[in-house]
Amino acid sequence: MSYGKMKLDKTMQINQNAEVKCYYQKTSYGFRHVAEYHNNYRLVATAKATYYNRTWESYEYESVLIKLKDKIRDNKLLPENEIIELEQFIKDPQRPIDDWNSSPLKAIGMIAKLGDIMTDNQSESNSFKKRMLNTQPGIDFPDDFDNLPEEEKSNRLNKALEVLK
């Protein structure tokens, strides 16, 4: 009995030739993460981690990535230098873990920043940035935001956009 379709959640680029695809699936008892390691578009290995409640990982998919790396190493599916590269990728908390498809806020942030280039003045730029940010549910502006001086609007909008990087 299937409780949820497996959904591709993240694609993580390890290097020019290798990537890890991370999937999420609801189950009758919680949820599971599945990771697939692809090298030159060839599936090398898969691993899964099952959770009965919320996971307390340093970052999402950490446990399943470690299992995947161990499986690859134990079965000698890749040369040691590529396993070390994967290991370093897993350990590095600054690595890019999101692609544009899984992080719409990053894309919105980049587009909103174009307001500085595409508009003629600070008022138009602020208006453009606010419109872009308003496309995302859950982003709310104070009721009196439009009454603020343009300099203050710009300052607040730019700080909000910094968070989206």
C-alpha cells in the first residue's frame, strides 16, 4: 500500500559530471528520504532513510546522503577520489543545496534585485522589488510600509533581499 508518491525535492550538483537527486515520500508511519547518486547520467547507487517523526539533522537529507556515501564506499562503486569529493560535499555546510526549481525565494530575490537596474529611480525600484516579493505567499509588509520615505523602503527591501541569497 502506497501512502504518497515519491517526489523529487532537491538536485544537488556534486561536480560537473555527478549529482545527487533527493526524494521525499510520506509513509503510513512517517516519511522517508531517498537519495540517488548519478554520474554522467548513470544511476550509481541509491539509499533511503526512514523517519517516524521529525528529523533533527544539521541540514535536510544529511542522514540519507551519509548512507549513500557509505553504500558507495562499501561496494566500491566509485573511485576513492570521487568518494572523498562526495564526502566533502556532505560535510560542507556552505555548499549549494538548492537548485532554482526547489528554491523559488532565491529566484524571486534575484529578479527583485534587477529593480535597481531596470528602473529609473528609487521609487520605481522599491515598487518593483515589493511587487516581486509579494508574489510569494507568507511575505507580508506592514500596513504603513507605503507611507515610509523611499530611503527607508529601500533599506528594508534590500535587507529582506539579502536574506533570500
